[in-house]
Amino acid sequence: MTTESAVAPRLALTSRGMDALRRRPLVAGAAGLAALLVVLIAGVALGSVAIPLPETLAILGHRLLGVPATVSWPASSETIILDLRLPRVLAAMLVGAGLSLAGVTFQGLLRNPLADPYVLGTASGAALGAALALLLPIQVALLGLGLVNVFAFAGALAAVGVVYRASRMGALSSLTSVLLTGYAVGSLLAAGLALTMYLAGNTLRQILFYLLGSFALASWPQLIVALPLIIGGAIVILTRARALNALLLGEETAAHLGVNVRRERLLLLGAASLVTAAAVAISGLVGFVGLVVPHLVRLVVGPNARRLLPLSAIWGACFLACADLVARMPGELPVGIVTAVVGAPFFLYLLRGQRSGYEL
């Protein structure tokens, strides 16, 4: 056998392997979009009051797409689908996509596989803000959001602002100080939350319900307010995928590659924090979405942010919408319980995968 004939099969195998790797993002994206459609339809059809699938499709097609149809369904079914379930499913998808994008961003910037969207004290700030709002003797609405949502959003952004100022980030300084400052600020805010819960009295149950996360109160006004904030932050993150790839190599290496480290780092951290704050304002604290989903997608398509970011958003939306559907089937469980039950064992499985050569 000649050298050329021996090498040819290996080259063919390598070529097929590279083609398969190039097709992976397309397959994962197509599968994710198909899963989103299935989850959307299932989410508006299933619940404590089940609506037949043909009726669900007819209502969605007629009212949203203008498909001609004879209105033979009861008005109650249309109200349940369009006013209650549809905004809830869309809110879960929006929050899931936002938290997954923020998770990818923080894991890349901090080069820490355990970083999640709440690493800079966002969760503690939002929880403390929501708890303080529940203690107030008045309840008002602003732009379709209740006082709890507004205070949670403000608390999350305030916590991130304190972390930014206290960490005193330099142009090429290590982000370890940011991580440690976030932990310290989060611990301080958690102490404030504990004191608030101690003084809560009859509102303690409402505070706990927010801490566990839920979409039970999701509405069109909430969705309309949160949508531009999350979409705007997501656009900033997605358009800086190249800079995120460079920052994965380290700040000094990124600077040598022509990246304005200080500007890109602040933009990415700011956008991820804005997305996280808007998400927790309407959903409460939902864990493991921004931690597990990016790792799952990374197993399939690799660490390239240009692929990882959009695919994580798609599958994060699908995961959280599925979790919310499971949460409301037996009654009204907090969705954070479902994500923890699913996410924690899976994350332990990923940690064990390090033994076989996978690096988180």
C-alpha cells in the first residue's frame, strides 16, 4: 500500500468530522427553534384548564396571524390563551434567553465556569428591593409594573453599581477583584434581606414566593416593559462576540489583538447586568438557567461565543418555558424549584465529565 493510499482514508475521515462540526450549530439552532415552537403551543394549551390542540391552534392563528376561521370556541378559551398563558410563556422564554446570555457573558469575562448571572450581587439586590416594596403600606403601578417589580429592578442595578465602584476596575486589572467584591456586596445585601424577612410578619410568604421565582403574575404590560431592556442588552452582547472571544484569552492578550479592553469589558458587564436586572424584575430569582444551559450548549458547539451566545439564548428560552410548564401542571409551584431539581443534578454530571477531558 502506498503512502498516499494510506493517508487518503484518514483525510476523508477528518474532512467528514470537520463537516459534522460545522453542521452542529445549524442542527442545534434548528432543533432549538423547533423546540421553542412546540413549547409555545404546549404552554398555551396545557394547564389547570386544558384546551384542545386544534382549538388552541385556531385561536392563535386567527387572532395573531389573521388566519380566517369560524369562531366556534368559547370566549373563556380565548381569554385564557391570549390574556393569561401567552404572556406567561413569552415572559418565561424572554427571561430564559436573557439569563443564558448573561451566564455566557459572565463565565467568559470572569473566566470562571461557576459564574452565573447573579455573580455581581444582582440577586441579593433584587430580593432586598422586592422585600422592601412588600413592606411598604402602599402599592402602586408604574408603566404596568407593580412596586415589587420596580424596586427589584432598581435594587439589582444598584447592587451592580456598588460592585463596579467598589472594585475600581482598571484597564487591564484582574477581574478577581470584581468577583470578590460581588460576593462581599451580595453577602451584605443578603443580611439586609434576612433582617427584612425577620420584620416581614404577614408578608413573609410573598417574599419567599418571589425568592423562588414565578411567572404566575406575568402580563402583557410587564412583558412590554422588560422586552426592550432585555433585547437591547442582548444585542450589545451578541454584537461583541468577537471581543468576548478575545477576552477569554486574557486582558493582556486581548489588548494585543486590538481590543479596547476597558470599553468592551464595561459594555459587556453592563449589558449582562441590565439583562439580569430586567429578568429578575418580572420573574423573581430563577437559578441554574444561566449556569447550566451555557455549559450544555458548549458541549455541543464549543466555546466560540459567536455560536455559543445565540444558541444559549434559544435553548435557555426553551428550558425555562418547559420548567414553567412543569411548575404549573400540579398547581402553582415556584419555577425556581423545578430549575433547581433539573439543573443541580445535571451540573453535577457536568462536573464529573471533567474526568473524561471536558473542561467547564
